[in-house]
Amino acid sequence: MSTKTETIKIALVGQPNVGKSALINSVGNARLKVGNFSGVTVRKEIVRFNRDGYDFEITDLPGSYSLTDYTIEERVTKKYLDDSEYDLILNVVDSTNIERNLYLTTELLALNKKIVVALNMTDEAVKEGVDIDEVQLGKILGVNCVKTSAVQKTGIDDVIQAIIKTYNLRENRFHLQFSEVFEEEITHIVSFLEEKKIKCKISLKALAIKLLREDKETYLRFHEEPIWTELQPIVNKAYQHLYLHYDTKDLDDIFNDEKSAVAKGAVVETVHFDKEVKQSLTDKIDNLLMHQFIGLPIFLFLMWGLFQLTFEVGSIPMDWIDAFFASLIDGTKSYLGDTELASVISDGAIAGVGAVVLFLPNIVILFLGIALLETTGYMSRVAFLLDGFFHKFGLHGKSFIPLVSGFGCSVPAYMAARTLKNDRDRLLTLFIIGFMSCGARLPIYVLFVGALFTEEQAGNILFLIYISGALIGVLAAKVLKITVFKGDDEPFVMEMPKYRLPSFKLIWHTVSAQAMMYLRKAGTYILLASVLIWFASNYPKQIEMEQEFQVKIEQTQNEETINALTNELALYKLENSYLGIIGHASEPFFAPLGYDWRMAIALETGLAAKEVVVATLGVLYGLGEEHDEESSGLIEKIRANISLPAGISFIVFVMIYLPCLAASMVFMREAGGWKYLGYLFVFTTATAWSLSFVAFNVAQVLT
């Protein structure tokens, strides 16, 4: 009779850029499950595999410098370690930067959980003359320490054996010893908690440390309990003792001193540094890429190259994808005939999915380029280079990448904002990404620039539109920083990881996961929007008017007259559809900007997808749907029906107002709820209306 295999649940913890993901991928033949932690957008990865008679389940927690509430990642890691069920912690440490990494290790030891420490990147440590006595370090910390290299796949089996050995220990044998003063106050609190028979998932020592660190959740737990009246004086007395001893009331400074003392003591006893090691390859590369004069031009050149690849190479399969969906639409209509079902499936559902899949090659190339820059360690340098400029407008150096990505598509740009750790910085960046004109707005610009300006002016005007949008976005960030996202600027303290060869397995996993996420999120909402627009533009049916026009069409043989009647019918049906009714109802709102109901409808359909605006204008001005931004007929109609001030105002509105439905839904998820989408709608609409009003009136005066 078979017995059930034991499962060892492991929490994988480490600071950013220590090689956690590479280590977890080095296990080999693992079953990877990807999702999100409950209530947040931080990615959750679980790896399952069987080894030596045990089932292993490893949860890869977000990279965290400390177990605090400063960033989403740190909050997620802290909450998981405090509240979740797991058997032990696998703490991955960067051997080339051992002292700083041990700061987190000291906090993990305080949890009183079984721990294994993986001293990763030992191959790089050897090259840099760093020699760690892992046996002695293990004795000092009271845990198993194992040297590993995820890149060279060495030490992986030793880690597995150390995990099994630690798992089978009856009790934890490690100890975390702070300074005498600190330990004295911890002991007082622990003794009181023991007397009161307090039960907790973590150790009482860890609970005492949380009280001394003024952990909000711990205080909330005790504050409403009767025990708080007795516990509070003990904690207050401990604070007074610590303040007096350390000559400061800054608890962060006190704890940092304690962690630093533990880490330094362990390093002095166990690590030997070769002083004769020459300048590292990272230092040599940084001398060039981080140069104060040529560093930024090099980065701009690399980004220019990335976007050239994104749009030049990405355009190659776009024609094939477009042709495939066009044939699929034609085939559907041919098979189902001239019916409502055929129209909603082909013009609604298939066309909507095609609009999303069409941009997938661009998205994949962009994600691939960014993943390469990130995994090599270069992106951290870029944020550092740009931080000074962005801080003048209340932005963070890391804001640059999502903002630049916004010129391609807002959907991945919103996702890219996850690299910003601080909530306020991330939200501020999310709010201004839409000011960067995405590729879907280009056809609208080309149409109006071609209609309102000469060919000689067109190129310069187009360039001005893109630059103006970016500048307005940066200025909007400054306004939001002063009015809404108030507070002191966060200090730009950022790790500079060593340059490394990219892990292609990791890049493939990252790019494929993000591409699938794009298809799932964007595809769903574009599909829904397309079907809704189809319904709103086709109902209610104008049966009597259709019969009248059909009689007129049958009575003429002139091809031009037939086309004119067909377009007139399409215009009448659209003007009297739900979409047309909405356009007329909203016309007073847009009238001060110089727009008629047709322009109002075009803007409103653009809320679903900016690509729809040009086709909508074609129908509204009686030319049918088969017109693009280069249609001379549509350009002539725009020139004849829309004045220069109204056209300029329209361009400004398109530049600023809410992005497409797909991007809006992604924004909502990334920002954290519907209320933020409401704020974004009000903010972008008010800004777009105000600046369009100014543009319209200034243009009227000048012309």
C-alpha cells in the first residue's frame, strides 16, 4: 500500500537582484504556476517538483530589502511570512554583497522559522575576491548556509538536501542576538506575553520586535484588547530606554544600527576580501555607460534602436495578421450571409480581436527589449541618469520607461509602471502615461494634419504634437504633485546590480507571461467595446427609411448616385442610432470647442479604441467606412467641414483625453480600483476640455 508523499512548503525570500528567479528556474523540470497575490498586482510564482521522496512547493515572494510596509512588494512579502502556512524559508543572498543582504536575513531570523540560506552568485564572488566561510557563517546564524550559483547550476542539490535536513529538525536551533540593551527590552516584553499566554503564528520574540518597531498591524491587534492597558506601559518604558541609549527617537535608525551590527559582525568573522582584485568588469562598463556627458546619449540611442525594432520589425507580421483577420471576416460573412449574426461576429467580435492581436508583435518586441535591459542590470543605471530631471516635475527616475512605452501602447506602459515601488510615485506615473501619444492616435493626427496644414508643414506639426503631449504630461505631473500627491520626494536610493549575461529562459518566461496577460486583458475589453459600438451604431433599426432608399437605389443605374445614396443612408442610420443620439445629446458640451455632433461621436467612440475614430468620421461625413487616414476624399471632407481652430482643438483633445477602453481597464487594475479610473476620467477630460478651449480660441484670434 502506497503512503502519501510529504510536501515541504517553502517561502523563497531575498532582496532584489539576488538571483531568486534564476535559482528557482535552475531546479529543472519544475511545474510553474503564475498568478497574482490576493488583492494586488504583484506577480506570484509557485514551483512544484518531487525530489528524494518529498514534494516541494516553493512560493517565490517579491524581492524586498526589508520586512516593512514601504512598498507593495515588501507588504506582500511581510504579510505572507506573517500569515501564511509554510514549513521553512529559503533566503537567497548575493555573495558579492553579503553584508547588505544579511540585513534582511536578520529580520527573517526574528520570525523564529526554519531557515536555509543560499549564498548565491558564488562564481562572481570568486572573481571579485570574496571568500565566504559558509560553515562558520552557518554556526554564527544557527542555520544551514549553502554556496550556490544559479547561472552555473552548482549547489542546487546541496540546497535541496539542506532543506530536507532543516525540515526534519524537531526544533529551530538558530538564534538572533541583538545588543544587550535591545535584548533586555525584548525579554521584558516576551516575559509579559508568556505570562498572559499569548498565542501567535510567529515567535513571541518576533512579536516583541514588531511592537518595538511600531508595526501597524501588530498595534491594531492589541489596541482593542484589554491586555493593551498593561502592555502599553511596558512598551513605552522600552522606548524610553532605547531612546536614551541610542540618543535618537528615530526607530528606523535604531533598528538599522542593530541589523548593521549583526551583519557586520557575521561578515568580519566569516568573509575574506582579496584587496588585490582589479577593477571589475561592471566598473569598467559603468565608466562608459554612466559617464556624466555621454551616458544619457548612449541610452537615448539604445531606446531609439529599441523603438525602431519595435515598429519596423513589428510591422512585418502585422500585414500577415491583418490579412488573416480580413479573410476571416470575409469568410464569416460569406458563410453566414447578410445577417445580423454575421455582422456582430465579423464586424464586432472578430474585428475587435484582430485589432488587439495586430499589435502583439510590437508588444512582444518592446517587452523583449525592456527585459534584456533589465536582466543585464542596465535599467537601474538609466533611472539614476534621469532621476534629476524627473524629480523637478515630481516624478521618479524609474518613471521614464513606462512613459516612453506609452508612445507605443498604453497597455504595456501601465504594466511597466510596476517597476515603481512607492505607491505615490507609481500612481502619479500611471496618471500621466495617457499624455504620451500611443500609436493608435497616429492615424487621427495624420488625417487632421493632412487636412489642415500644407505638406511642407505636416512633418514639423506631427513632431510638435508628440513633443507637446509629452511636455503637457510632465507639467500635469507637477500640478498633481503639488495638489493631489503631496509629500516630500522619496530619496532616490537604488541598487546598482552587477552586469550579467541575460538568462534567456527567464526572458522567455517573462515575455511570454506578459504577452499572454496583454491578450487576456486587452483582448477581452476591446472585444466587448467592439460589440457595444456595433450595437450602438446599428440600433434602433430605421426600416421605413431603408425601404425608401432601397427604392431610390433600384430606380437608378448611375454608380455615383448609388454610392451617394448608400452613404446618405449610412449617415442617416448612424445619426439616428443610439450612438447618434448620444452624439447630439453631448454636442452642447463640445460646442465651445468648435465641435459638431459628428466630432463628438468620433471622440466618444475613441474611448473604446482610438483606431475607431477615423472610420467613424468617414461614416459621419457620408463617405462610408472604407476610408483611412490617407483617404483624399475624407481629407477633403474634413477640410470642408472642420475649421482650422476646431481641428487644432480636436487634435489637442485627442492628445490628452482618456485612453482606449483596454488601456483604461488595465489602468484600473494597476492603480487599484474603479475609483482611480473615475479620477483619471475627470482629470483627463477636464484637462483636455480646458486646453482644447484655449487652443480653439487662440487659433481663432490668430487666424
